[in-house]
Amino acid sequence: MPTSAPVTPKKFLTNQGENTLSKRLETILPKTQDFACLVGYFFISGFFQLYPALEPVKNIRILIGLKNEQVVYGLLQIANDGSEESVPSTLEIRKTLGGMLLSELIQSQDSLAIEIGIRKFIEWIRSGKLEVKLYREQNIHAKIYIMTPEQPTLNVCHGYVITGSSNLSHSGLQGNLEFNVLLNEPEDHDYALHRFNELWANAVDVKDIHETIINVVEKESPFAFFTPYQLYLKFLADYFRDYLGDRSRLNIENLPQNFKKLQYQEDAVFTAQQMLKSYGGVFISDVVGLGKTFMSALLALQLDGRCLVIAPPSLLDENSPGSWTRVFRDFCIPGHKCISIGKLDEALKQGVGFYKYVFIDESHRFKGDLTQRYELLTRICQNKGVILVSATPYNNTLDDIYSQLKLFQPPRNSTLPGLRNLEAFFDSLRKRIKGLHRLDDAEKYVAAVEQNAQEFRNSVLKYIMVRRTRREIEQFYGEDLKKQKMGFPQVNDPVPLLYQLNATESAIFSSTLQRITSADFHYARYQPLNPLYYTAAIEDRVVQGQRNLATFMKILLVKRLESSFYAFQQTLSRFIKSHELVLHAFDDGFVYTSKKHSRKVLEFLEEGDDDAIDDLIQQEKAEKFSAVNFTPFFRQHVASDLAILRDIQQLWTGIQRDPKWLEFKRELTTQANFKNSKLIIFSEFADTARYLAECIKAEVEAKTLHFSSASSPEQRLAVIANFDANSSEERDDYRILVTTDVLAEGVNLHRSATVINYDIPWNPSRMMQRVGRVNRVGTKFKTIFTYNFFPTDEGNDQIALTEAAKSKIHAFITLLGNDARLLTGDEEITSHNLFDRINSRQAAEGDPAEPKSELKYLRQILDVKEQQPELFQRILALPRKARSSRIVAPASCRCALENGQDVRTSLPAVITYFRQGRLDKFFRADGSNIYAEELDFFTTAEILETTANESRQDIPPEQFYPLLDKNKNSFLSATTPGVDTLSSGIVAGGSHEANILKRLRAKEFRNSNALKPEDRKFAAEIDKIIAEGRVGKATIRKVKEALDQTADPVEMIAILRKDIASYYLLGATSKLDPNAPPAPREVILSSYLLGAN
């Protein structure tokens, strides 16, 4: 029977409890003169555990002798035969040793004690107290520690020897379970010391090893003394790591004749390609006029063909030099196809599986995810790379871009860094502004919107959007443009043109505006299925759609009132006739309306196509409902609305002239800029455009061309030949073009330099699109002119006229209340600033007033790469955890926004750049706050930016490490799974998706004997894509309604196969495994900030 071991061993050291090798060494070493150890491997970063006990020791020798790939000696290739050719040279040993030592120091824990230990190690090497050698003749597996006192006495033995399994590392000293034995017999000590001395004599030269260690620690490791400028360049090189590749590998040969290679376009293509590769999609969103179609063609050249282009029909005209059809043909894009935005269903029927990439022009038209067209696009984009092209992807309403983002990023299993759950992220942004009234809480509301926008840019857009302004292009690519003899014109501030209403006209105008926005006008004819009127059951989405339609019709009347008297009177007549027909039908026992109207209206709303909505309503494509299902309120409200419309019509019989046209006629015939040059005149409405063109042609200029969505192909050819400077057939049949917004996107009209907005461009984004038709790169004009019409009252004083115009705009906004957002396209504009906003250069040009541009910083590091290649390579070699320090002014050390307020930080402080996978984050800690604060890129860059002349300041380790720990803790908290935005597959309870998943996960379904193995596998795949949010809302609703009609598992499978499988399963494999372990967290660099004395 085995005997039990003693509870407390006398000579064995096992690292259990207090019985550790480190404890025993700490007891013996203070009485030791010479300490020699032979170990298999040795971590310099673990030296801190022993150095206090080694302080009294006079001589320390460390001999490393075991091959191990993870330690200093381990990477030395020792020849088995010992031949001279195969034994590594001293140079090879130093190089390998240096690499392994650097790796160890980078991976070491961030600790004051470790740094002190490392610096003590270097100090003792320099003084000669410590020597390190490597034994390279053969592998040595022994571990032995020999301690010799200065002179043995009665109280001090001859010497000690510890041998066993422990290496000189944290694990060996106390971390691992080890077996070591302590020997104190003189013969044991003398024998061990004798053998050690023999091995020591044959080890690698001490000087070479010592120089390598000192050089790595002091010049290459995180403990080296890097300058602030070196650290700043490393910050830029790491942040822009994906965009510093070799641009010469771009396929930009064999381009169309006369096509000019512009550096800013090539850089955009390189960046877009990296984003597309990393995240499956990209927005190409440079401001108008920079050549996004050409950039897209260049990007398509980098892909392997098989590109599907989806664009508005007006941008697919092969006769137009800038159309997608023409450009992709001229660039010889292999295997491409162009289809109209209105023929998505046909494309799906013909099959889209061949295509690998989808280019979507004017992608902002898909900002809503409830339309049938969006549903079709979702199906087309499954498992494809998606390139979204738009100068205006969103207007301060982040949901606009969310819908587009979902075309290539699963909402609940996103691959964006740190945002696994996009749905939860957008919910958090919505909550920030929930409960804030746009008008009553204007200041807080705007602050919350701006905070959302900043967070959205930092968390989403930076990874998937290429967007530059003209100012950026001019600033950072100006030299290249000069070489190409190209440039941008100067965009002047828009000029307001005021047309004066006489007293009668002004009174009728104001009275009309009040009546059509009054609560007494119910717009009942456009929402008959509102529960106030319709008594039978109806879907909520249908009701909401009709409510939206009623609101839109109010906006339509308001906008047409301002557009032109002619357009308003035409609309008024149509409204009256329509209401009369509704009342007549009701009296015959029926109500005609369409559930589908609201859905189609939403699509036209997204396009801003008011005339299409008007046509749809006039066509009366409707279903028949029995009048018995309607309350008396419906007829009463339609009748009262009709009475108001007739009253308004009666008012307008007093209008004898058109003051707006009369003023415009005067301007056209007297102003020098209008008399001889080509003019582009925009109106939102076909009625106004047609009327205006007829007036101009009859009374001012016979060479006037009118264009709208109803125009013929021949008229489009005339537009191109007369107004597109790129046309191969340049003609001068027309001097003036009057058009609707059908020409406000994607076409060139830059044989003109003048844009006139005949009606108020309520949405400044729309005006920017219009001006962008003439504001093109390479135009021959030096200056772009913009004019905007506004109504005012009679008078002679210009200031009074302007104030009256502002007052009328104020009336529009105020009377519409919350519905004003539909007038301004969701822009955050108040009644008091709309006039100034519309007439600002920023509105015409589309550039931010004072943009913060990452391009500035990217160009800095690219310039270093191109002009100082040796410095660039040194920067790339800087280690992770590199650090430096600099003196900053407290005012420049501004913290991130906290609840909308700037927070000042005290000094000293530490900024740390962290990374996890592709996620970059920046934190700053100081002594005055418990937690570190997260910074954005721009704030960090502004603090770190410096020049090569600035010297490094000393970094006190005892102050540095506590602040670094604060930053690390905050980064850990920000990247810990469990936060909604970091978790995948969380489906909101009560949703249609949750309902379907509940059915699929129910025991009755999963355990059904009627299901085959392939059915179960199929159901699991469907479960996954629904949980990730890949299936469109319309399809989800349809499937849920079908599943509600059956409990049969086989029928359920059939429904899923019919409605989901054919479109979505190809995209079922996510690029990100939700069960995969997170990437390691890394410290990239830190900067210690000091205040000036």
C-alpha cells in the first residue's frame, strides 16, 4: 500500500501555496555573491520577479540552452551534425535573438514592475553585473540554479543548488506545478558549478548577445524612446493600413480614348475596392460633379466582370455620353448588364444568379424598406457585392441610409467592426431623439441629431463610404488637376429673385395657404380607409399609407401654390373634379380606393416624383368598396373639403395676372447674364415647366426646349446635343432648357453655367443636385450662377422686400407644423433660416462649411511613403505598444462630447490607440476622472499631430501605467459581448420575424415525424437567415400571414420554400460566424501628454 507524502516537503519545491521557487530564491539570494543559472528558456519580462532579491548579488550569469520556438534561444537553428556550415553565424543568432526578444517584449503585460525589471536588467548588463550567453553546440534540457555565498560561515552553507523542471519565467518561478529539489551539500554545489563553467566557456560571445539585447530594448521595443513625430506617423500608418497598398496594381490601362486619369478618382477606386472586399459593399458618395459613374466603371475593371447595373431609365440612354450604358461599354466591362430601376421584377424573372456585383445608381431612392421595389432589390443583392452610388445617400435621417446598408450587411450579424447588431445600433440612435420635439425642443433636438451623425460616421460610414467634397479635391489633388489642365468652377452664392404680389394677390395667396393647411380641410378623399371613416377591419399598414397620402396631398397643394399660379389652378381644378366623382360614386353606393396606392406613393415619394403621384391618383386605379361600410363622417368630410376647394377657386377668379412670370420675363430680357448665355431652368412640376416654356418661347426666346418625364427620345437627344459638353454632336438649336427634376440627377448640362430654380427648392439637397448638372469637373466656365425665386409683397425697399419674402416662408413652415419636414426633405431647417440656407453657397455646392477630412491625414502618410520611403519603412517597423510623449496646451486637449458638452481634461493624460480585429478605438485617461473617455479619430489626430522637430519628453512610469490601465479598462468595456450592438441574432419580441422563429423552434414542428432530414436542414437554414435579418419585410409579412393559416409542418416547409428559399438561401452564409471567438485586443500605441510649464 503506497505511503502518503509529507504535508510539507523540506527539499522539494512544487509552486503550491507558499512553497514556490521564487519564494525560496528570495530567501537565499540576499546572502549570495554569485548566481549562475542554466535554463531552457528565459523571459526578460519575467525578470521583475527576481531583481529585488538579486540587488545584493555581485555577479549574475544566465545560460540559455533549450530549443524552443517561443523563447529567446528557441529560434536559433542548431545543426544536428555540428558542422561549421550548418551552425548559425553570430549575425544570424543576433538577428533571430532580436526578433524573439522583441516579440516577447511586445507580448509582455503592461506593468510598472515589468518595466522596472527590464530597465534594471539593461542597467546590470551595462555595469557588468549581469551576463547572458546562449549555448549552441547541442540541446540542453537541464534547469539548474547555483548560488554561491561570498564566504561560507557557520550560519551560511557552502552553497545551494536547485534543480528540477522550472525555467526562469513567471510560470517556472511560481505559476506552474513544478518539481524542483534544493541541494546544499558542498560536493553537489561544486559539481554543478564546475559543469556550468564548462558550458559557459563554450557559449556564444557575451558582447554580441548583450549588444543585441540592449539594442532591442532601447531602440526597437515598446520601451524604446520614440519621438512624437514617429508616433504620429505610426498612428496614421496603422489607421490607414488598408489604404497604403500598391496603387500601381490597379487595372487602369486600355481606357477609353481621351479619358483623363485623375488621381482623386484612382484613389477613390482603390479605397472602394478595399471596402468592398472587407464588408461586401461600399457607398461611392462624392459630391455631385466629380465623376462617380466613371469611378464606378474603373472599380468594375478591378473586379472579374459579371456586373449588374441598376439605374433610373434616364441614366441608361446610350446616346448620353455619361450614361451607365455608354460608360460601361466604352470601358469594356466584361459580362455586364444595365437594367432600369423600374424593371427589377423582370430582372428577377430572367435570373440574376450570374452576376457577382450590383451597382445601384441614385441609391437614395431606396431609402425606405417597405416598398415592393425595395423588396425586389433585396432579393437581387443576395450574396453579391453591392456598390451604392449617390451624392445624397441621406438627409440627416439615418434610417435613409440604414435601408441601403441592409442590402449588403445583415442587420443582426453585421461584419462592421464592433457593430455585430446594426438593428440595435440604429435603435439606440433613435432613442436619443425620441421624445424631443423638432420645434419645441429645437436646440436639444439638433444637438442630438448632430451627436447621432458623429457616432454614425465613426461607427459605420468610415468603413463603407467614399465621400469627398470639391474643397478636399482642390486642396489635396490640386497639383494633379493642374497637370491635367482641369479644375472646378467657382460657385457663387445663389441670388434671390423676388416677385412682388399686389395687395389683392397677397391676400388671396395668404388666405389660400391658411385654408389648405387648416384642420378643417380633412383630405378625406385620400384616406377613405381611415378608421374614422371605414368600419370594417383593415391592416394598419394600409391605414398608415393612406394617412401618408393625405398629408402628401396637402404638401402638394402648398408647393404648387408657390410654384406657379397656373400649376395651382390646374391642380385645384383636378382636386374639385376628383372630389365630385367621389361623392357621386358614394351616393351610388360605392367608394373607390386602392390599398396598393399607398405603397406606390411611397416609392414616388422617395424619388420626389410629385407628378407621378398626381398621375397615379388621376388614373383612379382603385378597388370598389361598399358605401355601407363607411361612417357618415366620410361623406361629410369629402363634401366639406369640396366646399373649401370651390371657395378657393372662387377666390382665384380675382387674379388677373401672373406676377412671377412678369418678373421673370423682365429679368430674362434685361439681365446681362440671362440675355445671351445658355440657361437651365428647373421646376418641380410638369405643369409649371410646360407653362413656363410656352411663355418663354412665345415672349422671350424661340430657342427654348421643354423636357419632362413624358418627353420623347428625340427630345432627350436634343438636350444632350445642346447642353452636354461631352456630346460628340454639339448643336445650338436651343439656348434655354426648362425641365423638371427628371434632369436633376446623373446628366451633364455643363454647356451652361446658370441654373434658375423657378420654384423654391425647399430641400437644399435637391438644389445641390440641380446645380451639380452644370458644376462639373472640367467645365470651361470659371463661375457658376444660381438664382432662386421667392414671393414677396409690393415695395421699393430691398431689405423690406427680403423680409417680406422670409415672412412668407415662415408662414409655409409654421402652418404646416410637423408636416414641414416633408416640405424640406427631412432637412433640419427652421422657418427663420430656410431663406438664408437656400441662398447660401453651401446649398448650391453641397460642400460642408468647414469639413473635417480624413483625406488630409491620409495624404500626409502617403506623402511620407512616396517621398521618404526609408522613413516610412522605419515607421512600419515600430512595434505595437510604442509610446512617446509631448507637451500640449490644456485647451487643445479637448475630450469627446458628453451629453452635447465639451469636457476639458487635466494633464498629464494618456491617449491610447486600441485595435480588435478591424475595429479601431481611441481612449484618453487623466487623473481627474474615474473612467477614460473615448475619442474620435479627428480629436486624436489633432492632439497627436506634430512635426519632426519636436523632442520627446520623459515618461514617468509610475504615472503612465495607471492611466494606461484606465484606457484598457474602458476599451475592454466597450468591446465586451453582451452589449446589444455587439450581439448577433437578437430578434425583437412581437415582430413578424419573432413569430416565424417561434413557430420554427416549437417542439411540435422540430419533432414532427412528417419532416424529412432535408426538411429539418432547410428549416435550420431559414431560421438562421431570418434571425440575421436578411429577409425583406414584405416577404416576412407574407410568410407570416401564410403560416398563420396552417399548423401542418409539411405545409409550413412548402410555404418557406416557395416564398423564401429561391431568393435568399444563396446569401445564407454569413461572412462572420456568430460563434467565432472575438479577435484579440491589442494596444497599438500610447502618447503621454504633459502640460507646458
